[in-house]
Amino acid sequence: MRGGRGQSAKNLRALQQVWDDLARRDPLWAVLTAPDKRGKGWDPAEFCQTGVDAVEGILAEVRARGLAIRRGRALDFGCGVGRLTQALARHLDEVWGVDIAPAMIELANSYNRFGERCRYVVNETGDLSRFPDNHFDFVLSLITLQHMPPDSAKAYLKEFVRVLAPGGVLVFQVAGEPIEPQSDHSLRGTLRRLVPGPVLKAYRTIKRGHRIEMYGVPREEVTKLLQEYGATLVAALGDTSAGREWTSFHYLAQKG
């Protein structure tokens, strides 16, 4: 057990180093890796609008499922520079953004337009122990868990449910399983079939300057874990957040 905790802490430190460096080099592209926006190509206003659009879509989806989010307190896990956090502050009285990278949090604070209603903190641990049980009315996490080893992602999922108030709503995204190269007929799929995995990984590291790892948790396992942790799954909807090489789902759940 001790070795497991040590490895988890090591993984988190490595993850922090990667994202902290990305935040210093090209922060907006690191959050939303649109091909034509690399090299600080994002217009900040356009970037922020994507957060507004995403949150509006999520809230509309929640309402369409017959759920209601109380105007209380929200958590944005993996907040980056606050793209979604700022958008959530339009709808809730208090919003907390947490991220593992200090440089991301520094930028998020500089972009904050909601004062004390929107707060940002660096979270370097494998839990959310800084927050008490039943603390948030809404928990949101997009394009974050897919970059964590499965054990860490599942531990945070348990924490999401713990800090969520009874009746609160949880929306999160996580990759599912790798898509077999045989079913991918793109150039990327062809390369994956023909080139050994370690060679591709080395090339990507050189090309991008960082190896941003991808991990997944199968949908069946996520469904089982939510029930085990005390949340009811409302919907599991396929999306493209993990790119072409992985299945991906965003989940809507409610704490009992």
C-alpha cells in the first residue's frame, strides 16, 4: 500500500511538471488543443466564449434530463486557466476551480472577473481533502481525468461524489477504451498499425515537447463505481473529447 501511494504521488508530480510547463509556454492551446491555435494562436475572448458555450450546453443537457442545479456552490476540477470556471460563475453564487499546475492557477486568477465569488486553488494531492463532505451543489470535470492513470481517476471520482451535496449534480468526462487501429482508416490509424508503439511515443514526445499520456476507464466500470460511491447515473453520452484513438463519454449523475 505504501508503495502504491508513493507511485501515485510520483505520477502526480510528473503530471504537475508537464502541465505547469505547458501553462508557461502556450496555456490556452494546452487547454484546448485546436491544431490552428498552437503557438499562442487563441484569441482570449474567443477562448473564453468556448467555455461559455460549453457550460450553457451542459446546463441545458442537465435540465433536459429533469435535473435541477441549485444556485449554490460549484467545483470545476482541472480548471486550467478558468475557461469553464468563469462561465459557471455566471450561474452559481460561488465557484471553486482546482488544478494541479501552479502556473495555470496563476493565470486563472489573472483572468478572474468575478472577484471572491470565483476562487482558484492548486491541488497537489490525490484527493480533495481541502473540501468537506457534501460541500458542492454541482461538480464539473472535462478533459482532465483522461490524462490521469486509472487508479487516480477513480480515486478522484470517489472524491467528486463525497464532496457533492445530496441531490447535487455531477458532470464529468473520461476516456473509455482505445479504438483498435484496424477500425481506424485514417493516416494516424495506419501509422499505429505499422509503427511500433514505443517509436510513435518517442516521436510524439519530440514533436510536442511533452508526452501527454492518455488513459481510460471502461464505461461499465464507471457505471459500477458511481453506484458504489453513492451516485445515480442519469446518462452516459459518447463524445469526441479523447480524440480518434479512444472512445470517450461524458457522464451525468446525481447524488442520492
